[in-house]
Amino acid sequence: MGSMTQMERCPACHARLGQAEVCSRCGTDFSISRRAERQAQALSRLAVHQLVQGKTQQAAATAGAASGLADSPLARAVTQMLTCRRGM
């Protein structure tokens, strides 16, 4: 998933997950968390687009929404950039 921090191992049995939505060893379903990861990635890209367009308030809100769904280094970077801009 690119720059996203992605669950690599099943938290239940520690099997490698890869891109799977269901653990092949124990059967734990991660489809909802995988969907959240994909949504966070899309929102992070949108936040960057909004930032480039100068829509800083929207970019901040979108990055916050992305971070609320899943750990997103890209969303964190947008938030940090906006925080630095405010400090100038």
C-alpha cells in the first residue's frame, strides 16, 4: 500500500498477512481495517491536493480524517506542514 503503515502480521496468530483481508492461518477477518487503510490513503492524497490548491483548512480537516482512520505518514506530513506554516 505504498507509504501507508500496513498491518503485516495477524495480531491474533502472528501469521504473515500480505494483502490478504482474511488470515490464512486463523481466519480472522481484517476486511474492515483494510478498507479503513485504503480510505485513509485516498484521503491523504486528497489532503495533499487540497494543500497544493491553497485550501489549507480543508487540507487540515482531510488529513485529520485520514489519521482518524489509519496511521498515515502522508497525512501526518500534511498536518506537520500546516503546523509549520501557522508558526511562521
